[in-house]
Amino acid sequence: MTVHRKNLIDGEWLGEAGSRNINPSNTNDVVGEYASAGPEEATQAIAAAKAAFPAWSRSGPLARHAVLKKTSDEIMARKDEIGRSLAREEGKTLAEGVGETIRAAQLFDFFAGETLRLSGEMVPSVRPGVGVEMTREGVGVVGIITPWNFPIAIPAWKIAPALAYGNTIVFKPAELVPESAWTIVDILHRAGLPKGVLNLVMGKGSVVGQAMLDSPDVNAISFTGSVGTGKRVAAASVEHMRKFQLEMGGKNPLVVLDDADIAVAVDCAVNGAYFSTGQRCTASSRLIVTDAIHDRFVDAMKERLDTLVIGDALDAKTQIGPVVDQTQLKQDEDYIAIGRQEGAELAFGGERLERETPGFYLRPALFLGSTNAMRISREEIFGPVANVIRVKDYDEALTVANDTPFGLTSGICTTSLKHATHFKRNSEAGMVMVNLPTAGVDFHVPFGGRKGSSYGSREQGRYAMEFYTTVKTAYTLAG
Ligand code: ADP
């Protein structure tokens, strides 16, 4: 069945659904047709969000709680259907699609709770007889621009706090995953959001996204995507003196020390590097392995990789789905060629696979004998490709782990408390994992990185408040 979806602007579903999306597991399967907004629709959506802000920002906790809770409940009740639709549209496995949908429900539930926990502070002034109040207010119109790799969780972790703290929204999802975006907006709309509070503008980044960047009426932008677009968001936001928050790439290291439990290390590496087809900004793309465990680790990795089932995302047996589209597949294959030219040894995979249906199937690739100076060690590939960098000891491993322009996540597999503790303290990443995959985080604690990975305050958990509110300090003469 092909669905036809429109944009939501000022409470109305508008626009002709014309742009086709296909299933990466089966390119003969059309997922749906979607409206593609132009600059005028982006401007209308921004104006609607601006007009809706005064009332929504003063709506009080109960109104916001009701919408967010209802949304959470519906997403949870429909998790299998929405998760399946997500897997069909993006290519991650059914289990990953359902898991991500549950995560979205949890995020809406968490921020529903936050509406009831909003508080301020009151202190005596240094001037006798004067009281000082510190309160938080919504920022205004928030532009939300999201990527394709977490089609429902990333929109949820931006939309839920934006609404909870009284902002209105213009939401521009990635072109490849409009169905998940439409679904979440449809649920929120039916849950009772007043018109204009949440606007959906599907369309091209260079058109709709750019119109948002260029508008003086967008008061804040939360962006997740590539470094290149992130820089555009930053430059345009400085021009308009608006708040912005960026989550971009990663080149996350997983350190495996001689004393690691080999089964734990292989689990962490396979999950971190290849699950979700390696299309996670938190993926472990650099496996930094010390001398004495190197050969055992590599043998165990190859053995495990050989057992992975790569196939149609909607087949329950599949462990690794297809790459999201032809462009990303080409990028992955180009990097595999670059790795070979640079002198790394392709020890496993890297070739295209035929399945029953035409899709973008790629066997997970593992490089050995790579150095940290190679392009495959420095640039984000965003596919099922990882490389092993052999080092002599922990000190060298830490140096290599930190020698990167990025700093989102990092991980270490070790049974040494001393090294685990030292790594947690000295890793230059926003999130550090000990004996856990570098990907896979909780929804109630801060998410974000350092260096070229992130800019601005953290997302998720109570830390999200920092971005989605602005502080007011009010002085009153008590008389
Ligand atoms: P990815 O490599 O994940 O596709 P992009 O940065 O290209 O990363 O895309 C992330 C989001 O940014 C998408 O929603 C995309 O449409 C949007 N985008 C792309 N170009 C622009 C732009 N010039 N202005 C605003 N948003 C853009």
C-alpha cells in the first residue's frame, strides 16, 4: 500500500504528495508519496509557529502534559506497526525499528513528566527589601532539522522537550524518512496540540531547511546531521543571533586491552561497528587493539562476522539490514576502496550482496593493519565499515583514541579497574563506555559530544532544558 502524506501547517494538512520514497530492502516497494514544501510553505509554517507561541508558552503544565502523555501512550500501543514502518523506510532491522519506537514513547513520557517538574528559584537580593526570582521561559519558535538514521527517536528527543518547555516548532525531517516523521506529527496533532504549535515541513534541506536558517523568526535551531550542514546552521544562526545546537559526526574509538574478556570485546565491537548497518553517529569505527590480544580478537571477530545474517530488514531473522540508499552505498564502497589504496588489509566483507529483492546490501567490512593517519581512520564513513588499529599498550591506545577531530563517544574493553577509571577520566569524548558498545544510550541522561561532534548544550534528560529555555531574572521591591 502506498500512502500519500501532506505537510502540517497551522493545523491544516497541506500540499500535494508527490515525492516518492522507496524501501532500501526492496527498491520495487514504494513506501509512500510525500509533499515537498517550497520556501513559501516554510515561511507560512514559521509564521504559524510564531503566532502560536504566546498562548502555548503560557499554557501551563497540565495542557502540555496531556498531549505528551497521550502521544507516548499511542506510540507505545502502536510500537510494532510503527517499528515495522520505520524498518521498511530506513532499512534497520525490525527489532531495531521497534526498539527505536519504544524509545520515542519513553522520551515523550519522560518530558511529559518534566512539564510537572518545572521550577524556578527565589533568593533575597543583596539590596534589603528586594526579592529576586529566577525562572525559565520557552525560547520561541524552534526549528528542528533531523537526519535519516534515527527517523523517530531523534525527532522525539527534540520535539518532546521543545513542547514540554513551551516552545512552538517547525520540524523538517530528512528526505529519506518522511513516513516516521509524519506518523509522529499525526499522533501529536490528534493528541490535541493547538494549531500552529507543531508544523511539519517535509522537503529538501537546501530549500526548506535553508528557509528556516534564513528566517529571523526562528529563535533557535536544533540540528542533527552532517558536519557540512552543521556549519551552515552555525553560520546562519550567528548571523541571526539565535540559539543553536548541533549534533554531527563521530569517529568513535573502541579500545580493546590485553586483559579484556574476549567475548565482551567482540560483542561490543560487532554491535558498535555494524548494528544499524553502522549508520549511527555513535558507531565504533576505530577498533584500537593492543598487541597481545590482537590476533585472538581478530580471529574471533571474523568468526562472528561470518555468522551475521544480512538481509531484508522486515525479515525477523535479519541481523543487519541494507544500507539506506544508493548514495550512502557508494560512499561506503568508495571508502572501502580508499582503505585498500591506503594500504590497509580488507580482512572481511566489503562486497555487495544479492538477495531475493533488489536492495542496497553490503557485507560488513573489517580492515586490519590500518594506521590512525589513514582517511578511513579520520573521516566518518557512516556504514558497516570498521578498521583495527594495532597499538602496543594502554598509553598508546588512549593517545590514538583521542587523536581525532571528533569526540562523541568512546569505549574500552578491559578487566582492569585502573585502566577503566583512567580512560573514563581522560577520554576526550562526551560519552564513555566501559565494557559496553559505544552506541546505545539511555534516554533520561545527557547525550552529546565534544570537538567536531557537537556544539551547544546537551540533548536529552533534564539537560535538554538548557537549550529549550531561556532564564529570566526578575527583581521585585517588596515595599
Ligand atoms: P546526512 O548526511 O545525515 O544526510 P545532512 O546534513 O545532509 O546529513 O542532512 C541532515 C538534515 O539537514 C536533513 O534533514 C537535511 O535535509 C538537512 N539539510 C541539508 N542541507 C540543508 C541546508 N542547506 N539547510 C538546512 N538544512 C539542510
